[in-house]
Amino acid sequence: MEDMDDQQLPEEEPTGSEGAPEEQFRERDRSLCPCKSKREYRDCCRRFHRKTKVPETAEELMRSRYSAYFFRLVDYLVETTHPDTREKGLKASLAKMIHQPTWRFLTIEAVAKGGKEDKTGKVEFTAEYFIDGEQQELHEISRFRRYKGVWKYLDGKS
């Protein structure tokens, strides 16, 4: 996995005389999204990460959060956590651990509610990752709830 810039993606494509950073972002945008939607990142989770759109379903939020872990976007993960369950030190905790796992694959197992008209939803998923070269697997049923009309991650059971 490429080691991408931490925290936030730039609002606009970076430019420079060397062209290397610009090409890095263009390559990311043309690559398949890490959320395994089979769409390019620029047409999938990037719009949420850059705050040009908000997820319309709990599944979209789940996928965008997985991609945020993949790209190590701590601020996005904090912002998309429901205020009722957002721990005080969440940002510091995420920043401390965000570089440990190397995320490999996401499988959505099931979705219950969480549609455009729903107020709550659940997404069951399995995420494969590596820590210190050892393959791990996270199986979770995540709960989502709208906050001021926007989907937020509430909590999850492994």
C-alpha cells in the first residue's frame, strides 16, 4: 500500500514544477476505490473525503470510512463518528494507531435499513488487514444513525 498523505486530501489537485505530487493524486483518483465498489476513487469515496457530498446511505458511509482508514484520514473518521459515541480522545487515539494496520480488502456481508429515507442502519462487514506482516481479520456489525440529517457511525460489535 502506498503511504499517502495523512489527515486531509487537498481541496484541489496539487500542482508543482516537479509534477510528482500532482501525478500521485491523479493516480489515486484513477485507481479503483479501496472500498471495493468497483468504481474509481474519484467517482466514489473521494467526494465524501473532500466534503463535496455526504453519503446518502449507511453503506456509503461505511465504505467511505473504510477508505478513510486505508488513506489514513483521521479527521474524516472523527467527523463521521456520531457525537453521542465520539470519545473525547478519539482523534489522538486514531492518530496513534492509524499507521499500524495495512488494509487489504473489504467485504460487505449484509445491510439492514440505512437507506436514503431511514434514520438508522446496520452494515455487517469483514475487513482484512496486516499488522507486522501478519494477516488479521475484523468482522463487525456497525450501527449508523443520522445526526442533523447526515449519516454517522454510532458503534460496532465485533
